[in-house]
Amino acid sequence: MQLAWSPVAQSGSLAISVDGQAAVDYRVEGSEKMGNGSGLILNGLAALFLADTKRGTTANSFRFPAESLTVRDLFPGETVTFPFTNLPKNARQELATCFPNTESVSSVTDQRPR
């Protein structure tokens, strides 16, 4: 699962919380090449992997959200909340693979409020 922003590369930190619980802080540092073949290297990042399921590694330790995933302070004073409550069952099952601390895919489909 990748969190991406544009057009300004950032360095610093951000905080991520699930369902209003305590936030987990992430460092945002490094550099990256532009994807257009120009060879330009940006100081700072324009994306952060929260989980890399292809390699079986993860930067997160949080569970699949029942209600929301909130990211704050990547840009000073800015917050964005991604709602999960009304996602269709198939979307919830696919996204669950990005959250290795989720007990099972079937439990993910049952987390929506009734």
C-alpha cells in the first residue's frame, strides 16, 4: 500500500491513525528520481510505502480500519481521512492484504457498522 502526494517532495514526518486510535509516526526522508525519464532527482519523497506485500515486508503495525485511516502533518496543519466504512466487500478483501496485522479476510468484511 502506497501513500503518494504531489507535486512537492517532502521530508520530515507524518502520523497515521486507524479508527481514531493513537497515531503512529513515520519519517519521510530520502530522495527519488522523477518517473518521466528526465533524470531529475528530488530531495525528499513524493510517496511512502506503508506496506509492501510483494516483498512481504511492512512498515506498519496497525490493523485494517473498520472506519477510517487518517494521515496528518505531512504538510503542516493538513489532515486527510480515508473512509473505509462503506467500501464494497471485494474492495475490503483486496485492501486487507495490505494490513498484515488483520486476523483474517473474513473478519475484515464483518467490521462494517450495521
